[in-house]
Amino acid sequence: MGTVSKPEMLRHFADELRSGNAALFIGAGFSRPSGFVDWKELLRDVAKELGLDVDKENDLIALAQYHVNSRGGRSRLNRLLIEEFTKDAKLTENHRLIASLPVHTVWTTNYDELIETAFRQGHRNPDVKTTKENVAVTLPNSDVVVYKMHGDCRQPQDAVLTKEDYETYANQREIFSIALKGDLVERTFLFLGFSFTDPNVDYILSRIRGLLGQNQREHYCVMKWPHPPKDASGARHAEYEYEKRKLELRIADLKRYQIQPVMIDAYDEITEILGELNRRSHLKHVFVSASAYEFSPLGKDRLEGLSTTLGREIINRGFNLVSGFGLGIGGAVVLGGLEQIYSHNLPMTRVSLFPFPQKEVAQAEFHTRYRVSILSNSGFAIFVSGNRMEKASNNLIEAPGVLEEFDLAVRLGKFVIPFGASGWAAMAIWKKVMSEPEAYYGAVDVAAPLKVLGDAGRKDDEYIGAIFQMLDRLSS
């Protein structure tokens, strides 16, 4: 039928993400789980006023035009946009995942503000393009461009809603077409949230083909198979067969646009896809979770030396260092990374520092969100030592922050590497991982290097070698 397997798409698109050549195109289906209505629900009352049944209508853009024709204006549609798409809505996990991807270009036909909100909450600065006037203006210090090619709910008078809006698009919003054409040539797109009930799809696809002709780059689109009815006979089965056949024809037609369909059985798979893309696209980013008020069992000089070597080798072996600058030894890890960068004239972007606030103004909830933002942009988390002095009891304890970073790393699908021989929280994590390695590494065999990392009798170069054996095996 010409579909692409999920593993094949993941491999190719993750490569494009890592190389900076990927882009996303987000449709209405992406916002629906947040509580927004689709086009049919938005226009249901409008259809009733026209004496029509919205469920029997396929061309909803024409329906919007009929309403404007009958009213002599679009004030009612403008009000519907404002009321529906400015209401409070919760970001989904999918929104948070796209905000964590190393993507710098996002296109959308949606009128809501969820995409740009997700990027801001992910500590990124989106440059949002909603009109032809601001397309040519660059927002300072932005790190992702969001093109809202059909406008924004805050400016409903300029939104693309009706048949006439689509007919005049080339003249009224030509600069969007020019920008889209450039991105389609230069980047590999992943289309998400498009369905065959979305009235924008055909217009978007025809616009792409009109823009590019035969000079098209390969892109991907995630689509869902219709669910077969429980009743194997009757009208519902006939409707299922009809929808399935129509979908098969559409899949074949997508080849004209070099859009390769990736088929799923349930929408939950989109979250899995985005999570896997996040993991794969950040595999070169290694977060080191480390803290030490007390340096046993290895001792201060040895633990600091190991930490410095670890930071140096992370850069030397082609990975990028991410550090929270933990107490006692976090600075040693960073020092090793910076020494390697300066001695080999490497870009400073190879090291990312996220020092935690030292004052008690930051509460636990803030710390958790801060850790999530760090780990979301990492593929691995290495745990070294991890102890702190508890003020209330004046006792040394396993560092709660390091333990939380382990839990968050696992929840976010990151690979964890505990240097158990360094003691404390790292040893507690090592014991947990050793008891059930398949839960953390799947089918990848890392038993030998993992065992080395918990053995107190090994040499420093054996520990470093074991860490990078795990990094290399899990990366591949």
C-alpha cells in the first residue's frame, strides 16, 4: 500500500532532528484532546441557522462561506473563534513533547495558542507569525518560529475561515506560501493532527503540490486506521469498509506530495512516537547528576579526578555535557568538559549548565519543573555519588534531588547510568537497576559494564570505560 513503518520513520526523522533539518506541521487533531472543538462542532449552530445538518456536510469551508453570505459579514464567526479558542485549555503531554524536540520550525493551521504556550513553558522563546506584516520581522533571541498560516484567535478578522479566504490566500498571505515553500524544500516535515474530516487537509496538500511541483523532499504523516465494528455484518461494517477503502486511496494519493504515511491503530501511539523522537534526538546529550557533601567511599581527590575525567571524555567522545552544577563534584565535571573544549577549540554549545538556585526561594515544585526541563533535553543521565547534609537532623543522607532526577529520567524515557561504586544515591540507584536491568535497558546487553560500575575494587580507567561502553551500546 506504500506506507512507511514506524521504526523507519523514527530513524530518518530523528536523524533530521539531530542535524537541524526537521520541521513539524500541526493540524486541528493535535488540539482536540485539550478540549477544543473540531470544525464540525464549531459550525454546528451556524449550520442549523442555514437549515443544514453539519453531520451531512463535507465542505465545511463552503458552509462558513454560506453563513457569511447570509449575514453579510463574519462577525459571528469571529466571535466563535474568540470564544472557543481563547478559553482555558490544558496542555497535553504531546504539546510538552514537541516543545522538547530540537525543532526550530513549526507550521500550523490551528487558531489556538497551545503550541506557543508549550514552547514558553519549556523555556523556549517562540517567534509567532500570524500576519503577513510580522513574517518579515524577526523576534530577538527566539529559538523556534511558529507559523500560524491561517491566523490566530486573537485576530479573528484576519483568520482564514471561509471559501473566499482560501480563494484569495495567494494574494492576501503570499508571504506564508513563500516561506512554506522554502521550508518544504529545505526541511523534512512530520505532519501531526490531520484527519480526513479536517477541511484544511486538501487545501494544504494542493498548496504543497502547487508550490513544489515535482521537486519535493520526502515528508511523513501519522494517520490512524479506522476501528472495525464489533458487529461483522450490517450497515456499520459496510461503513467501515467504505472508510477503510477511502483511506487506502488517500494514502496512495499522498505519494504525489512525497508524504509518506505512518499508520497507527490508536492516537496514544502519537505520544509514544514523540517520546521516542525525543529520546533519539537527544542521545548525544549526557546529563550528569552529581552531588557530594562527603566524598566517601572513594575519597575527595579520587572522586573529583574521576568527575573531571568524565566531563572531559564526554566531550572527547563526541557527546555533549549537560550539568546541574551539583554540590561538591558538579564543578569538577564541568571543569573537565570546559578543558576539553578550550584545548581543542570546540564550540561552547557542547556544554549546557543549569545551576540550581542557592536560596530557599525555590520550592520543591519549582525544582521538579526545573529538573524536568533539563532532563527533557538529555538522552542519558549519569549518577555520581549523591549525598547531602540534612539540616534538621545534622545527618548525611542520600541526596533527594539526585533520587528525584533518577525517577524523572526513567519517567521521561531516558537511559540511566549509575556509578554505584561512588556510593550514596548512586549506589541505591545501581542496586535498583541491577535488580531489573531489562526494565531500564530493554534488550540491550549492558550487564558487564553495569557490573563494573558497582564494583568497589576497580580502577578509575575501568569505571570510565564501563560508562562509555554503556553510552555507546545504548546510543546504537
